[in-house]
Amino acid sequence: MNQETVTLIQQAQTGDKQAFFKLVELYDWQITANMLQFIRQEDQLESVYQTLFNTAYDKLHEFRFDRDFYVWLYPILFKIIFNTPNTEPINSKQDRPLDLLSHHERLIFILIHNEKFSFKDVAIILKRTKNFVRSTFCSAVEKLHSNTVRDEA
Amino acid sequence: MKPDSTQTKRLKRNAILRLYNELSGKELTKFEKSLAINQDLQNYINEIQFSLHSVAFVADEIPSAHFLTQQRSVLLGSIKSKPKHKFIKSSVPKIVSFSKVSILSSRVRLYLLMILGILIVGTLIIKFTFPNTSMPSITSLAKKPTEYKIRASVDSGLLSPENIKFSRTQTGELSFEFSGAEISTYNEKVNNPLVVDLLCYILLNSTNPGRRLQSVKQLAEVPDNQTVKDALITTLLSDPNQGIRLKSIRLLGEFTIVDVVIKQACMKALLDDKNNTIRMEALSILSNEPDDTLLPILQVVSQMDENEFVRSEAARLLQEIVEET
């Protein structure tokens, strides 16, 4: 985290809303690109964007400068996505294998398979049991495997 | 004998978990035994690996500039309408009248917090600027070369709290293990100054709540230590984990002398901490040495605390102090 970001966070923590807004401008492209891995409907994307940064504003006083601001936002983002109501992906043709998965399966699969989080960390982030994460992840892998087998046939 | 479907399903799921090193030692041993005699299972693992490889994720979508501009505009509106500080909430009930003090409002709570904050910070600055003889410097404490090297590693940042592990030995000493430092182990009693400093270092700097809790538990065995007291106060006022804050305030309550810094920290916790039990503990410590300096805070708490029990206890203590004075 560079000095500019640290200063912006410190100013935002004292109540400087303009500083917080600059912070949003620094991070929202990266965060939104990450959201697109999980959400493909624009209205949901808007809702998650607004909820995330409003929550971040409310919780900013809890930020302790022991990690990057982006890393701090990560669990908040995943918790919001996890609690976003499940809807079908925008592309009904399901041209991507991950579109076969349910909302929770997709999120947990991406966190573990792509983002390399441990099962334990995912359980902590999503405030679910490790068994739930294991079971959902296995279910996701089984669906993806069945799809691959079907395609080959 | 062909396994039933439930067993097959469980084996297949364990095969997936094994690919991600997610099986515990016992589960892994059992699975490996099944795998050795089950060719279908081996084939399934190969197929799964192939499937996972074929769904390798490609980030093919990027956010549009239009979307971001639109969302920033909406966000700006909602942020502007928020209160400036989290702890100034309009939902806090205002007190219209009070028998002794009539100016109480949420603003009073803020002023009290600010004054207490300034006093605590000032006291700590004076303490560290003009250290007294009971707090020897780190260099003078490092009599042994091992201790010097450990302290040097900590001071230079080579030894982060996450690189320090400790456990209790059978002889009652604490055994430290260091990774990434010149010294790999160190055994000493809990009341050794270096051990105390290491425990305080972990308590104040580790990102792992389990480690911090482990440290604060060990510090319970070091009574009336100045370094411990400072670390416990900082923890009480800043640790995000309520269990650790609770343990800290309970240890502060065990100090023989409740000095002005402990008192101020308890006052701040009583006004500001979200946890009912911590506020109750703070009130309990303050009630051991009641005096009229507590009056303004007790007046606020007895009226404004969200917890009925804390309010009633504060009112009771307030009554006692008023009657005595």
C-alpha cells in the first residue's frame, strides 16, 4: 500500500468523505473486475457495488493498516456476494462451464480453485461451516465434471 | 465386494478434497487404502483433474467506464448523506432533563471520549519519553547473546509475530520457536522480561486472533507488570476481537493498584465498547475505587447505555458516590 493510499485512509477515518471517495476511485475498477467473476447481471452488480462501498465506509474505522486496503475489502465483498439472492446468469445459453453452477457453488469454486483460498479461510469469510464449504465445493466439481464428460460424449 | 452408492459418493468426494490437500491425516490414510485397491477411483481422480484443467478460469470481462462513472455518482450521494463519524448516531436517545446535570446529549459522550483519549495518549507519551527505573531499556535487558539476537530480529522486523510460535513445556516454561531468524528456539519462564516482551509483541501485532488470545492468557501469570499493563490497555482500546478485549480488561482488574491510566481506559471502554460484558467489567473495576471524577460518565451511562443491567449498575454506583460526597 503506497503512502497516498495510507494518507487517504487516515483522512477518511477522520471523516473526510472526499478522501474516501478518492479511495473508491483508486480501487473500484479492480474490485468490479473481481465482481464480474461472480455476478453477471447488471442490477446485481450495481447493488453489490453500492453495498460494498457503503459498508466499507461504515467499517473504515476498523481498518488497522495491517494489510492492503484491497485485501481488507475482499472478505466484505465475498460476504455480500454470498448473501446476494441467487439468480440465473444473464447468458441463458450457459456458454461458460461455471454458469452451470448455482450462485453459492460458483462463488466457493472460484474462491478455492481460482483464488487459491483454503477451505478454512472460505468458511471464515462466508461465516459458514467448513463442512458446508467442502460439500458445496465437491458438488460444484461434480457438476463441472459431469458437463465435461457429457461434452466429450 | 462392490461398495454401495453412498460409500462410492463419499470416496469420490474425498478424491476431490484430496486434490486440494483438504483431507485430514486420518481421512487421508483411510482414503489411500481405498485408492490402492480401487482402480475406478484412480481413474476418477484422473478424470477430475482433466475436468478441472478444462474449466480454467479466464477473466474475460472488464468493467465499463460508463458503469463505474454511474456507480460513483450514486455512491457519492449516499456517502454525503451519512453522518461524519460512526459513533455520532442520531439514534442515541437524548436526555431532556436530569437531576444533577442537564446538558447530557450524545455530544457529551463524544467530548468525554475525546478528553479521555487525549489523557491516555498523553500519559503513554510521557511514560515512553521519560522511562522510569522500573522499565529498563531493551538493550540493557539483553544480557545474554541469545536474547540480544532475538530482540534484534524483532526490532529489525525480521521476526514478525506470525513467525513466532510458543507452547508450554512440562517444566512450566514457555518454549518459543522462531522461523526465519538466527535463533530457532528459546525457553524461559513466563515472568522473564524477554518472554513478557515477546508475548506483548504478539498480542499487539499479530493478525491472528487465536495467537493474540493465547498471548493474553499467558500474560495472566505476570502480575503487576508495567509492560503488560500498557499492552493490555492498548488491547482493550483497540483490539477488534471482543474475547481478547474481555480477557484484557479482566486482567487489568487483577492489578493491585488501579492507577489513573487503567481508570481512564476503563472509562473509555465503559462509554465506547460495543460488548455489554466488557462495559460491565469496566464498571466493576471503576466501582472498586469510586470518586466524584466518575460522576459525569456514570450520569451518561446510567441514562444512555443500551444495556439495562449496565444502566442500573451505573445508576447504583452513581447513587453511592452522590451519597458519600
